[in-house]
Amino acid sequence: MVADAREPPSVSVLQAIAVAGLVTAGGSFALGMANEDVSGIQVLLLEWISIPYVAAGLVAWWRRPDSRLGALMIAGGFATAVSALAFASYSLPHTVGLVFDILPAVIFLHVYLAFPEGRLRSQFERILVAIAYVAAISLQILKMALDGVGPHNLVKLSERPGAAHTVETVQLLSISAICLAGIGVLATRRRQAGRPLRRPVALLINSFALGLLMIAVLFVSGTLDVSQFLVIQRATLLVIGISPIAFLVGLLDARLARSAVGDLFVELRADPSPVGLRDALARALRDPSLTLAYWLPEFETWADIDGRPVQLPGSQSGRATTLIERDGAHVAALLHDPGLEDEPELLAAVGAAAGIALENGRLQAEQKANLEELKGSRARVIEAGQKERQRLERNLHDGAQQRLVALSLELSMLKRHLADDAQASQQLERARGEITASLEELRAVARGLHPAVLSGHGLEVALQSIAAHSPAPVQLSVTLEGRLPEQIEVAAYYVVSESLANIAKHAQAGTVRVEVSRAAELVVVEVVDDGVGGADTELGSGLRGLADRVEAHGGRLRVWSPPGGGTRVRAEMPCE
Amino acid sequence: MRVAIAEDSVLLREGLARLLGEAGFDVVGQCGTGDDLLLKVRSYTPDVVIVDIRLPPTHSDEGLRAALEIREKYPSVGVLVLSQYVELGLALKLLADSAEGVGYLLKDRISDVDDFLAAVRRVADGGSALDPLIVSALISRQRADDPLARLTAREREVLELMATGSSNQGIADKLVITLRAVEKYVSSIFGKLGLPSSGSESRRVLAVLLFLQS
């Protein structure tokens, strides 16, 4: 857990707040019931909001002292209770209650947008909430000063109901608009998160959006003199009360989640393999967005189960990280929804239950990473060898071969000049014959080192030449657009040349079909003959070298050779 | 006869120039790159160029590209390509659709001075010269229902020489037979292989080559 923990509030503070909350709620309840003009349902609905908000706020403050969300929720609960003072028949509490009439709605807006860290995330959100507070408090007082809200109002300065009505319309419509904007903010955040939310969190956010929508509907209908206003008001109060309950249910859910750890234990004991481990953990944590990373000390990096390096998310990424350790060393990291940080016990329990399986996963990731490393170094060795052979071929071509050709020409010309001397001519001719033989040998060596025609002119031209030298007629079909990467060309060339050499030696084939094609990101080389078959498909000797070349490029080589059924060699190499 | 040479090995280039000079050719240009060769061709319009297939700077296909460009832009200039290896694929690329005024020989052939000079003259005159290695590889391959089996030993010899670009007179000289006899063999071969007998000697090179390759 990465948390710069602020100390949770002391129990006595929490108890004091709880008592104050109950007293306030009880007081407002008594006031409401004492007022004959107020229906009992209305009073109960206010308690329905105020008590759960204070309770949920207390739990939130205790569990997440770093977040101001708890304090905000408590404030919302108290503000709701205080607004009930408007039911009082004495002027002072009545006036105070009136001042708090609209404020709770804005505090709830603030809570919704500040979830879960307790702070607003952008300038835009801060401006929205600030305007809403101004509208809820300043315009409320202005409205009261202009006598927009009935008798017993101590702040009445003049009697201008028309102006008061205008102020109220502006107040309600502007807060409605801000609530709708708030729904937009919630929706945008959810889309940007780009990963599934944990179910309790999704439920909670939905309740926020619904609450905002109801507040907007309530305030708009308040300006329109709708006949069903009372129904809308009650529905709104009912909906607003759902959020703190959803919040508490989420926490309860988390307690229940710990029983899922037991299931996890059973599941992992039956099958401690890393396969499906992520899904099992995601189920136990009820976080579908969960991913795992394993620590590879040899590479000093985090990696996924396939050994591919991964970066742990930073503190600003909207993801949280829980490190799992064993004997003081990193084993794995759970990358999860930050909401899970509310449930450190659950994370610890799941981490402990999955210990062995995670260690297995770590070993598998390490093995895969080693394998990848090995593959890479094999490719590098083959490539280095290839480069060296290319260099040697070039040196032979530009050096010894050229000199021998020039020397041979020199001898020929000398022989022409010495045409009268039969013995000298004969000796020169013999020497020239030696040179020709040397040239032939050199040519065979150099071509074996590297087919220069391949780098110069591409696969098709190079294959035409070896096809021409095959004793069995070759149907050659090369369908490629443009050149392939050099190492792939070289590997493909050797697959064909080695196969044709094998066919010439063993197959007694009548015809050979050679096909080179590229489908999407796969180069396929196929050599098929109609010979005697029965070749050693265990990739013995010659074929092993070919398979090495092909596998070094992440490809694979397969051979089919049923006795009497010809031989088919197929190489597939990925090629971007 | 005017000839230009592109060969990056100085030793070989000068040997070639001396050989051609002594044989009565007018060596109008010697250079080491394909670009220089194109300049020389533009300035001197030689009858024939001799070009190494691997030239600087990358020693991959510069020589071949210069040869193809000359064939396209200056069809009257014969092009004889020399190489340390002979590749059928390259020969097909070089000939494309005409064997007129084109040759492709192994470098070793230079020291068979008489044959080499004859090949240079043939290419300069619009004929062709294809390395025997290519032809023999094609002729010796096995074929199902081999039409070549219908040829007599002598006819096979004539076919091989024909495919390398030898003229009828050249074949007659080589096999020490009369020109009349060569003509008889040629028409018999074309008949047996089912090829249309075309007049020009360079055109039949391509026909025979394509037949052998298929």
C-alpha cells in the first residue's frame, strides 16, 4: 500500500460527532412533527438523508483519514438536519433553517464530484462547485432579503416579491445546470478510465448521477410551478438518501469479500498454477481491472506472466499498486482499482492466500524472460555469423578471385606472345588450368559462405539460380511485394537450398514445387517433392541447422515425410 | 570496334584493356563505377561495353543496373556483363525480352582469349553470348517425358552452342562441320522441340533458353 497515512480521528471525536448528529436529527424530527403544516413523510425523508450521510461520513473519515470526503459527507448530513429548522415557528431557528434550504443539495454535488479522494480534480470542477455554493448561499440570502420566502424571516429588508422570484429562478436554474454539468463530468471520467469499474463503485457512481439528475429536475420544476412538485421533491429526497447507503453497502460488501478469500484458498490449493490466477484474484477482490506483475530480480524489472517487461503505474495514473513480498523479497505486484485501498485487510488476505501461486507465476515469468533472452541471443549469434560470412565472401570476391582472374588473363596473353615456343605454351596452359580449377573451388567456397546474388538482387533471382541447378525440375513461385528483411531472406534462401540439396541426394523426386509467399505478417516457405519420402523428420543434422535459423527469427520449421509420400518442408517466419 | 570497360579491380581492368587493344579494339573508356560508365557511353557511344556486375559503392547490383539502363537508353550499344558467379535469375533479368546485343559471362572466360574476343565481337554486332554454365545446367536437368531425349548427341551439342549465342558459322567452326550441316541440325532440333524456327540467331537464343527453363 502506498499511503502517506494521516492518523485516523480519535474515537472520542467520532463518538462526539455521532452523538451530535443524532441530537440534531432528533431535534429536527421533533420540530417537524410539532409543526402541523409539515407532513410526517417530509420530516422522515430529511432524516433518511441526514442520518445515513453522517454515519457514512464517520465511517469514511475513520477508514480514509487522508480523504476529506468523510468530513464533506458529515457536513451534508448536518446541513440537511439544520435545514429542518425552517419548520420551527420561532423566527431565529426558522431563519437559520431557511438559509440552509438549498445548501445541502450543493454539498451533495460537491461530495459526488469529490469522490473518492475528497477533492475536486480540475479547475473546471472547482469553478462549477464554487458557483453552486455562491448560488446556494448568497442568492438565498438575497432572496430572503427581498422577502421571497414567507413570514418569520429575520433578514427581510424590503418587500419586492417580483425581484425575489427572479433571484430564485436564477438560483435554481443555475444550480440545475451545474448538476447536469456534474453528470457530464462523471460520465467523462468513467469513459476516460477505460476499464471496468468495481461493481460497488459503479453502483455508487450511478446513484450520484441519479441524485444530480433529480436535483436538477426538482429545481427546474420549482421554477415552473409544477403541480406535482411535492411528489418530485419526495422522490428527490428518497434518491439522495440512496448514495450514503450505497457507500455503506460497498464497505459491507468489502467485509463480505473477505469470505471470498476462503474460496480463493480452496481454489488455489486445488490448482496452484499461474494459469487463471489473475482471474481468481480478480474474482476474490471483485476488481475486474486487476492485473499482475512479477518481479524478476535477474533482470531488475517487473514483468507479466510471459516475461515481457511492464512498468508499475505511477501515483497519478489512477491505478493503485499493492506489493506482495515473501521472505523480505518482492514476488509480485497487484495493480488494482484505487478504491481497494479502503480494504487493506482484504488485499493482505488475498496476497497471503495467493502466495505460492504468485511465486509459481513469478518463476514462470522468469523462465519465459530467460527464454526470450536466449532466443534474442541466438538470433544475434546467427546474425553475427551471417555478417561475418558475408564479409568473408566479399573479401574473397574482391581479393583472391579478382587477382586469379587477372593472373589467368595475364598468362593467356603471355601464351599468345610465346606462340612459337610450344613447350612454354604448354606449361602456361597447364598453369592456367590450375588457376581455373582454383577459381572453381574458390567460387564454391565463396558461394557457400554467402549467396551474394541474394543481397544484390533479392530472393526470387537467387532462388531461380538454385532452382536451375536442381536435378529435378523445380516449379518456383515467389509471390512477394518488394524485398524482405535481409535475415529473413537469408533464412528463406537456406531453407530452399538445403531442401533442394536433400532432394537431390535422397528423394529421387520427379518434380519439386517451391513456394514463397507472404500472408499478413507471416512469410511462408514451402518445398514439396514427390519423391520417396521417409526423411528423418526429427530435424537431424542438416535440418536442425535450418530449424535454428528459422526459430531464431521467431518462426518454426516443420517437415512431413511419410514413406513413399514425398517430403514437405514448411517454414513460417513472422515478418513485420 | 569501340569498347568501354567498367571494372573496379584495376588489375583486371587494365589487363582487359590491353587484351582488347592488342586484339584491335579501340578502348574508348575505362572506369570503376556504373555512373561513370553511363557518362562514357553518352560521350563516346561505343559499340560494346564490358561491365562487372558488382561495382562500388555497395557492390550489390550497381553493375547490373547500369547494364539495364544502357540497354534501355542505347539499344545500339552491346552490353557484356561479367560476373564471378553466373546466376540464371540474373541472366533472365538481363535478357528480359531480347537477347540482341547482350552477353553474360563468367569472369573466368576472359582468359579463354579467343572465345572471349569472339563473344565481345558478337555482342557488339547485336548477337548474344550466354555462359555455357547456365546452358549446361539447364540442359542437364531431368525432365518428365524429356523432349531432349529425342535429340541425337550431335544435335544436343548444337543446341548447347546455339543457346550460348554462337552463330551458325561459329558452331560449324567449333564442331568442325560445314555450315550447311549446322543449318540442317538446327532445323531438325527446332522441329523435334516444337519451336517455331525464327530467322535471327539472337532471337533463337531466347527461345531456346525459355524452352530449357520451363
